[in-house]
Amino acid sequence: MHAFSRPYAEGGVLFLPLRPILLTTILLYAGSVRPQAQSSDEERSSEDEETVEVRAPRQDGPADLEAAARSEIRLDERLPSASSLPRLLHEAPSARLREFGGEGQLATVALRGGSPAQTLILLDGVPLPAPAGGGVDLSLVPVEFIERIEVLRGAAAADLGAGALGGALNLITRVPRENFLLKLSGGSFGTFRGAAATGFRSGRTRFLLAASGQSSEGDFPFLDDRGTAENPKDDRQRLRQNNDSRALAWLARAQSDLGTGGVWAITHLGTIQERGVAGLLGFVSRRARERSFLELLDLRAHHEAGPALVALSIRQLATARRFSDPLGELTGVPVESRQETNGLDVGASVVLPFLRHRARFSLTGATLSLRDRAYGDPVRRTVSLGASGRLSFFDDALRLEPGALLTLASDAGSEVSASGGASLRLGHGWSVFANAGRTVRLPEFAELYLRSGFAEGNPDLFSEEALSAEAGLALRRRGLLLSLGGYFLHYRNLIVYEPAAAFRYKPQNAGRVDVAGAEAELRLRPVRGLEAQLVYSLLLSCDRSGRPNRDGNRVPGWPVHQGMFRLAWDRQRLLAEAAAFWIGENFVNQANTKSLPQRFLLDLSAGVRPSPDTSLMVEVRNLLDQRTQDVRGFPVSGISVFLTLSLKGGEP
Amino acid sequence: MKRPRCRWLGLTAWAFVASACGAGGDSPLGDVRLIVVDSLGEDLSILSADSPPVVQKAVVKVGKAPNQVLLDGAEAWVLSSQSNSLEVVDVTTWKVERQYALGDGCNPYWMAQAGDGTLIVSCFLSNEILRVDPRVAAGASAVLSRLPMPTGVDLNPTDPQKPGFARPQGVAVVGNEVFVTLTNLGSDWAPAGPGFLLVADLAAWVITRKVELPSRNPGFVYAERNGGRLFITASGDFSGNGAVEVYDVSARALSGRVALGGAPGRMCLADDGRAYVGDQLDGRVLSFDTQTLAAGDPQVLCPADFGAGIYDFVADVACAGSVRWAACFATDKVHRLRTGEAPQAFEVGDGPVALAAVAP
């Protein structure tokens, strides 16, 4: 989704005046005439510049790409609902969200026909690890701390690092401002959420302290067909049990202007989560539990040295996961396992402007270690060298954006990701862009080393690769945003588990898939306070593995059609929002013989804003009470109701 | 949801052949000579009697991850391991007539028919065997009774600190006795100790004895037609040390052993006096003389025709008259073998795992 400023901030006028925080979105559409964009650059307040530059020095790179398909979901501009982070990602074009059980339960996202593991998930630019494979669990990231989500699709994400085959998501946390926020919500399935945040200033230093908690009993009724879809007579209503979750998270941040053209920031983010693991239908558990812990320590600084900008960062990300299935209900074997990852990366970048162009060079060294006996306690050390540029011609009407990233990994060889794009402003709000490139994904620890059950790691694996090309057209006028785009992706050397013998599977670089798609988004603000959004994604995938029964088939899990419509009202003390999601029918196996039916989700919210800083909202999710599954074997809940009270004050 | 590729050509060809050949005799199966369980496609493929056979894929969808098919007159019983279900398919209409739930956590692996028409089903994960009536009404429970398998130190683990789980797999019924292979796998899914042949009394529904086997990881058990002997295939530790154990039913003792090598899995007993065994390790059909127990030359059938270092395996073999069939799991092919003829391969559905052959 793309950034919109709230009426109170922008006086109800869409996009004008341009605020720096909107800049990246504006650049994406590139629809404005040059003077607007240029003036916005010049009009940056030093305070806002601090915020953007300190927190994400990499924004000098891909984040302000103009020749790319990128979207932004701004959480601080949304109505104060109880929505979780995964649910918001339904709104991004070509994003496939997979929810395994509701509040606090496993949720993953993938882009453009890829798998969750082929989508790079960053937290403030730091890659979140998923050493066990299967992609990053988004439920671990507290939505209350996220200010905006950048979704970068296709090859333009090449600069962000290895892993972005389908694209990348960057979850950007709140920045210190002199304000406060208190949000409380509760509702169905015994769910309660609470979040508080306060920001203050002391001298040249700004501070942010935030905490959030969440608790959900999670049990919900569903229709259990008992594995006999052809026999409705034995169906029964059943309670999804051991589906509870609890989480506690905190965020502390300090950032300061050194007064000499330099800025530093230090961030500490932590989250602890405990939840039941209900399991796959037919193999359910009442005792299996999972505890997860995530901690990020992030120290960044940048310094303006003449026209150049030098940025340094040191980041440490630690995760731990303890899983317990004492009765062996899920796999037939009692399990007590513990897994820890520890990542440290040190990076430096320099941005060098020359004439109207600029170049960025970066060097990052990182180490990621995993403590898990089943994997052999592996360690991966990587060095990444990046170079990107922005070449402006014809008064910035034409931009060329080349970029390349060389990654040297201690256990996976060297790989180059590269992309090149061009954008052209046509006038009257119209613009076009195109880009092409190559992205890679290094084999995960699980694929390389894990020996567990029927799976056997393969240390001879090499990187997966995606070649992509895309082109788009955008129209941006006051109160109107229209974007249309098409892309083609060729995935090859995909790592797929093949039988090495009966009961033994070993990953091999044996998969090839072509994906072609189209993305359309329309945003309207016909009158002050009213916002409408329509998103449609078409995705045609084709297996090119050459395998019988699979070659020519669709990729499982990806519907051909997905759509979303949202209508929001925020004016005259009344708040209302209706959101409808359509997830098309999709196959569940590579042979394309079975499928999950299409899903329609309708969410309705209504509330009041008795004062500009206070709101009370009632939210009804899944009003049509659709109880189909998002992932086969994992039921989702039906209708649910939530009440949210939100108080805030101070600097917007 | 429509598959992206056209299937009308194959269906048309099949309809043409079927109509040209008529009903094909008295068998409710007509001209069908082979039923294939496609584990990954989760459906059945069928092959006709024509030469070459007409293959019809996905004639009927079954449960999740089907494992085995048994024929009984006009019905085919299909055991689906991930949906914990038993499907009863009408082989004249190729529709699922009835479907029964076997219970959460079962992971049904194999079944054998008892004399009274009930089925004995092994539950690989829940470590029990079930007695199932496949003829009850759709809304009723088909599971008549459950019998837990021994566990822990009862399985003579190599390391008493790491006892195994029974993991019952193969089932055979001879008279009033049920024979079940216990793989005895540890928490790492490797053998935790010796394999066992467990014997239960069908009428009393109790375990009567437990026979320790020289081989590890016994998978399947097959009874001779006269019920005199049992052949137990054991894959060992998948390093090429597999064997077939021979058990004399009347003597209640092991009577022989065939050191076949490989990882012997599913098997069939042919009219030529030989047993043919699928190698679960590297795509061969192994064989031995059932009287002399002399091993024959292996026949390599499932070439790895995709990707370097990828090996296929023979998931099942079936014997019918002078014809033998072998299923290659990863290459999605079944091979027809006739003595004196070169093997012929036919593409079937995704992941063929089990076969049921029909004699002409």
C-alpha cells in the first residue's frame, strides 16, 4: 500500500505539501512534475531528515528507487484498529499471506509467486533470520512498534541483500517524537492487546520508550470434516484448542544530532512470545508449546562530510526458540528442542553526489550462527559489497538506477545480485518505469545441514536465482493515485526436496518456475475524510521443471486472482472502514489435482473520535463468517469482534 | 479448479478405447489391468489391458497422501495416511462411495483383510492397529476396536536410555492370526533396536507373541496363498543391508532369510514361484525364488532422469499372471515387465506409491 497522509497532517489535501516521509512513495509514482519533487527534497526539515537518515541509511539506496514497484503501508495513518501485522499485508499487491491459526499464531508472507523463504523480511533494514526454513514468522513482530512497511517487489530489492527473490519487506519501527500513545483493545477468542509509547526530548537527544502486550486464548470453533471431505455425515463442530498466545515486547530508542552534521541513534527492541501449537488437522496437539524470543540492538550514525554522506552501523540480532511436544502429538515423537541464532553485522556506506547524480557504495560484514544440534551448530560469515547509482537527466525527468551487490558467503560461495531501472516522467502526472535484474537466495541452514526425521541436508546446494523484468505506468494527481504494472519472473535452481530413497528426502537445485503477473492499484480521495483503495493482482505461474505431472502446472499456494477493496471515513468525529479481500482458489499440490476454495473476507469497523486525540472503534472481522482454510490443514476462525480505545497526544 | 493443462486428449482416447472394447468381460473392473495410487497427486490412475495400455490419470480423488489400495470385487479400498481416512471407491463408476475417519494421529500405513471382511489397519504414528469395518453406513464409525502396540523397553532397544517406538507398518492376516511388523524406530526415525513380527489373536484381539527379527526396520509382511509362510521385507538402515525374513506360520518360527541387499520394501508373489521386491534405495526390482530362497539378478528400472545426484526408488511392485508391474515414485512411471520382453514404462499420476494389479 502506498502512503497517504492523514487529513489533520495535510489539511485534507492529498500529497501537497510533500512531506519527506512521503517522499519514497512519491518517487515511486514519479507522477509529479519535477519542481514538486525537487522542492520537496529541499524543503526537508533538519528534524525529519535526522529521522529518516539515521534510522535507515540504506534509504540512500533502494528505498528511494523510482524505477521500481514498491508500496508502502503507513500504520500511523490508518484508523486505530486491532489489526495485526500479518493482516495488513493482505493489502500489498502480489503479496500472499498465509495464516496458520489467528492471533499470535504463525503467519508468513510471500511476494510474486515465491515462497515465504524467498521473501526477504527486514526489521529496520536488518534481515530477520529463519534458520529452520519456511520464512519469517511475522507474528513475532509487534504491530504497535511499526510505523510503516515498505514492500519492494521484484529485482529492485536486489540491493537489500540475498534472499529477495520475489521481493522484500522492510518493517520500519517508530521514531522518537514528543508525543504519547495508548491503545487498548479486546475482543473475540479472549484476545487483549495493549500498547503504550512515549517520546520526549532532552537537549539534542530524543527518546522513545514503548511497550506492548498481547494475550489471546485463541480457541475458536470450526467445522471438522475429520479428513473425510467426501463424507459430510461425520462432520462435527469442534474447538481449535491449544491455540493460545501471549506476547510482551518493548522498544527503546535514543537519537541525537551531534550538531556537526552527524547523527547517531541506538535502538533496543525485544519481544517474547509463548504460544500453543495446535498442529495440522488430523495430527493436533493439546500440549505442544513454543516460546520465542527476539532481540535487536542497533547502533547507527551518519556524518555529512561536505556533499558526501557517510553512514556506519553495528547491529546485533538474537533469536531463540524453544519447542516442546512432550507427548509427540504432532510428529509421533516427543520433542524438546531449543534453537538460538545470533547475528552481528557491521556496515559502512558512503553516498557521493556529483552534478545531479549520485553514487552509493557499501560494505557490510556479517556473521550468523545457529545453535542447534540437529544442524551441527553452523556459522555463516558473509561480506557484501554494494554499489548503486542514480543518474538524472533532462531536469530529473529521466532517471537511471543501476545497482549491484556482491555477497561472499563462507558456506555458499559468492553471488551477485544486480538490477537496473529507468523511470521517465511524462507530464500531467503520468510516469513510466521499467527495471530488470537478478536476485539470489543463499541456501538456508536447514537445507544445507539439517538431519532430522526424513530430511537430510545437502551441503552441495547452491543459490536459487530469479531473473525478472517489469514495467509500470502511474498517474498521480490530486486525490488520485493509479498504478498499473506487469512483470515476468524466471526462478531457477530452486531448492526442492526430492526423494533420496523411501522416507528420505534431500534438497536439490531442481526447480524452475516462470511467473508473469500484473498489479493494479487505485487510490482515491474524492472528498475530505474519505479514502478508497482498490488493489488487484493477477499471477500466472508455470512450473518448468520438466517433471511429469508438474511441468506446465501452477505453483501451489498461489491464486491467479487476488483483490482488495477498502473504503475509509475519518471526519466529523466519525470513523468507519470497510475492507473486502478476495483470495482466489489455489492449488495445494504440485500435481494441481486439489485446491483450496476461494475466500472472501469482509471486515467492517466503526467508531467515534470524541476528541482529536481519542477514538473508540468496534471492528468486525470476517463478517461473512468464512471458515475455509488459508493453508491446507490449518483452519481459520470465523467472525470475530474487537473493541479498540486509542489515546494519543503531542507531536504528530 | 481447472488444471492449466488440457487433459481432454487422454480422456477422449480412453473413452474411445473403452467404448470400442465394450465392458471387457465379467470383472467389474472391465479392461482395467492396474490401479495406481498417486500419493502426491492424491488420486488414482488406471491402466487398460490394451497394448500399449491406455493410461487414465486422476480417475478419482482420494484422501491426503494415500498409501495403499486393496481390491475387493467392485470396490477398491484406499488408505490415506495424512487425512487418517479410508476411501471406498466404486471401480465401475470411479467415485468415492464411502469414506471413513480412522481417528486423529493414526497415520494409517497398511491394511489387510480378515476372513470376515473387516480390515486390520496399522497406525504408524499412534502405535496401534485398528479393526475396521468398511461396510458401515457413512455416518457411523468404521473403527470397531483398537489394539496398542508394545513400546519402550519392551522393544529391546540397543540403548535402554533411547527406547524406540513400535511404528507398526506391514499387516497380514492368516486364519485367526494377525501379523504386524514393528519397525522399532527411535526419536530420530532410525532403528532403535531389532525389528519385530508381532502376532495378535484376531478373535480375542490380544497380542499373543512377539518375534524378534535378525533384520532391522521390517516394513511389509506378505503371506503365501496357502498361508504357510510369511515373507517379511526389511530395509535395514538404508545402507544396502536389507533382507527378507521367512517365517513359518505353523512352526511359529523363522525359517529362512534372503540377504537381498538394497532396502527391500513392497513385494509381490508371482505365479512363476518367485517373489519380486521393490528396492527403496536405488530404483531396482529385486527377486528371489520362494522355494530355494536364492536371490536373482536385480533389474534396474527407475533411472534418475532429472537432476544430478537424484535417485528414484521402486515404491511398489504388483504381480498378475505373467505380468509384473513396478512403480517409480519420483519419475511418476510404472513399468510393465514380462519375461522375455523389454520393460515398458508408462507415465501415471504424481508420486505412484502403491499398485493393485488385475489378472486377465
